[in-house]
Amino acid sequence: MKRSTILLALLIGLAISCKDDDADEKNGGYSFKDQDLGGMVGGVLWTQRSGFAQEESYDGEEILGIDLVETVSSGEGCDMFMPDGDYIFFDVPNKVGLYELSINWDADLANSTEESLTVTLYDGDDKMNYIATKGAIEILSITDTEITGRIDARAEEGTYVNGNFTVALCK
């Protein structure tokens, strides 16, 4: 009887877990955490300490190139020279909005209407790029001096980031 109760409890737990996964798929597969941006890069804990955004132009479209770092070799924000160790980087349109991550494996990229949006999680120790294709980025505000947003980005087991960020907007 005890084993049956334990088995039933495990099956109920599994069913509930699957329902939660289904809910994440319905909202695009992301769930932002209200915390400072952090996670794991290559299985090692990572926390955003600094970063910067730059306005760029790509095929006539204005975009933001955003770099989020844990450790910097010199400077801060727009004065940062080069990040040390692990860091996160991505490009998004230069406007407030929600951007779901995706990858387009279309071989004819020149004629494709579906854009890819990924987040790269760079592991400085192993010199490895992990490409997050699951989750979303939301840009909450853009001023003349800073960008605020939040991310839920997942690459593979042990490599993800989730939380809020604010970075300097470099002109």
C-alpha cells in the first residue's frame, strides 16, 4: 500500500510538472524572474555586474548591441575596454518591446522573412560560445543614457540567464 501511495504521488507530481511545461510553451517558452540578471554559463554561476549598449545599424534597421558582463578588465559602462571571463551579448531592435528567441535554419537567408534572434553566452575559461535559442528578451525602457530590460535565455543544460538588467547607452 505504501509503494502504491508513493507511486501515485510521483505520477501526480509528474503530471503537474508537464502542465507547467505546457503553460510555458503557450506563453512562448519564457518566464522572467524578478531578480538581478544571473544564471550559469557552462555550468558555472554567473551574475551581471556591468555592461553597455551601443546603437548600430544593420541593413537599414536601427538595432542595439548589448553586452552584459560579470568582470571587466578596465573601465565601467561606456569606458569598458574588454570583458574578462564569461559574458553575454545580443542584438535587438532599437525600441521598447518583447522579443522571443528563435533560430532560422533556412538555407536561403538572403530571401528569408523570418529573422533569428539569439543570445550568446560566452564561457571565457573554455573559449566556448553557447547560443541560447529558447526564451525572450524584453526591452522595458530606452533613455538617452541607459537601457533597462529583462531576459530569460536558455542554451543547454547548465547554461542560462534570467533576470533584470540596466546598462549604459553609449553614443
